[in-house]
Amino acid sequence: MTATVETPAFAAPVASEVTFRIRRFQPELDEEPHWEDYTVALYPTDRVLTALEKIKGEIDGTLTFRRSCGHGICGSDAMRINGRNRLACKTLVKDLDISKPITVEAIKGLPLEKDLVVDMDPFFAAYRSVLPFLIPEGHEPSKERLQSAEERARFDDTTKCILCACCTTSCPVYWTDDQYFGPAAIVAANRFIFDSRDAGAEQRLEILNAKEGVWRCRTTFNCTDACPRGIEVTKAIQEVKRALIFRRV
Amino acid sequence: MSAPTQPGPMSIPAPRTPQRNSQRSNLELYSWLFMRISGIVLIFLVLGHLLIMNVLDGGVQRINFAFVAGRWSSPFWQTWDLLMLWLAMIHGTNGMRTIINDYAERDQTRFWLKMLLYVASGFTVLLGTLVIFTFDPNIG
């Protein structure tokens, strides 16, 4: 270090004690889930995921949660933080009120397996049932499938989905109706319905026109609020409704 | 991978295997559309009704048997009231149907609540329609 005696322009970050109230459930030990408090020292720039890793590494190794990339792309660590569905790796301590314990629990509406881990099978079953893949026309490809910038922009928003289930498990209709497709599946359908290269729009619209399809949406905007990718989920659902009404009525 | 071997601790059961059979029906589409259209029409019908009954021309004080008899002798007001009755009842019934679907968890409960709803609203619609068309101004 060279001799710099002036006061630095930036104050060194200060770690503070933050309490996390985590809803624990260990199926081999517990009858019912219960809340447990853990206090760790964190910097304002730390993520909730950092806190969970600290707790698992330093306090209680039995704490179970999913994580993979840690950078908001894989969609593994969706959880309910202070009552809102968020990715633990995209939620910074400075954005939370640390004067009170921060509650962390598993996402709702899917069967709880352990601590913060839920069974994602029903979520992916709904996703698969809207045919989330390109359905080509005829015997293509015989040449490139060209698309203009405008055609690509039409469905750009819904291509951003990482299948973290934040939206679907924030939806009050999904909590009570396990047959509802849920926002994420409709987002996946939207991504292909409005793709100019795809020929399966009619099929997907037919699937989403069913009793448990888009008409169950109550427009509460929980999904849009929950999406860590900033997708306008409710708008995507409304677009599918509009396509159903104006194409076929 | 399938259903958990032991019952989960959550209040919800493990979601059933998807039974998404492709029964082709536009019922949900039409009921969704009906809610929007009837809602808009009802705004004018109901606010107009309230204005005529409670504000204009002496307000609620002038309403008596003769006033009602006078109104229902005109096909215009008969149509207005009939439309208001039917739209409001079907709109409300469909809304309640949605709420029951949302909140009743057991199939049996859901079925019987909906039956009760349909019978009650059917009865009200029929009774109201009957009164509008068979109203006798010379009674009593």
C-alpha cells in the first residue's frame, strides 16, 4: 500500500448480524414444519443464498435447499422470502428489512419434501402438457427458418423464463386448484404460440382453452410480481386469452 | 418420483396425476366473455335504475304501488328490468361458481354448493321473470 492518509472516498462495508427465520421440515424427524431462527453476520451486498450457505456450513448442516448456478439463471433456488417468491441468489440483504427476522420458506402449492425443497414434478408435468417445443410445418427443415426482428420481438418477453416456479407457486388459483396449468406453463405456451416459425398455435390454444386453462386466471398479478426475470406474466396470459377470443369466436 | 410414500405435512395433498382430457368446449371462454360484457351493460342498467328510482323526479318518496304498476305497463321498462334481472343473476351466479371452484376443496362439497347455487338463482330468476310478466295492476 502506498501512503494515502486522506480519508477514503468509500467507507468499508460493515457486516451486521441478520436473523433468518427458516421454516424447517425434516420428514424423518418432524410431524409438522416449524420455524427456526439462525443469526449470521452478513454484508449488505450479500445474497440470501450466501446466508443459507453460511447457516448450512457453519451452524446446521442439515438445512436443505436447492441451488445450482447461484446467479439467477438456473432457477433452482426459488423460495418464499418475507412472504414473496424470490430467487435466493438474486435477493440482496440490503433490500430487506434486517431489523426484523427475515422469513424463508419453501414455495407454496407443491408438495413439501424437506426444508426448502418441494416436489417439482407437477410443475413440470403442466409445463410439458402445453407442448413447449417448436412444431414445424410440413417436412421442414429444407432451409433455414428465417424470422424478422419484429417477429422475434413479438414473443421476446416469454423467452426469458428459467422455469424456477416463482410465478406458478405465487398464484392463489394454483394453491387451491392442482389441475390449473399455472402461469409458467402458459408463459411457455405463449413463447411458441406467437412464434412465426411455429405451426402448433391451434393445438396449444386448444389445450389452454380447457376448463383448467387460461380462463382460471384471476389477474391478481402475483406472478408478474414474483418473476425474477421481469417477465410480464399476467400480460402473457392475457395475450393467450385474446388469441383465443379473436381467432375463434 | 410419483406420489410421496408418506402423507406430506402440507395442507394440500400431492397433486393428482394430470387428467387433462381434451374435451372440446368453449364454455369457460364464453363465461369469461359474458362476465366482461354483462359487467359493462350492468353498469348502465343499474346506475340508470338507481338514478331513476332514488334521485330523479321526487326520488324514492314517490315510489308506491301505482308507480310500479305504471312502469311495468310499458314494454320498455319491462325489458329494462328483465335484462337487469337476468344479467345480474347470471353474472352473480357465474362469479359465485368461480369462487366455489376456487375455495371448495372437496369434490362433494363443491358439487353440492354449486347445486344449491344453481337452484337458488334459478328460482330467483324464474320468480322475478314471472312477476315482471304477470304483474296485475288491479290486484288488491
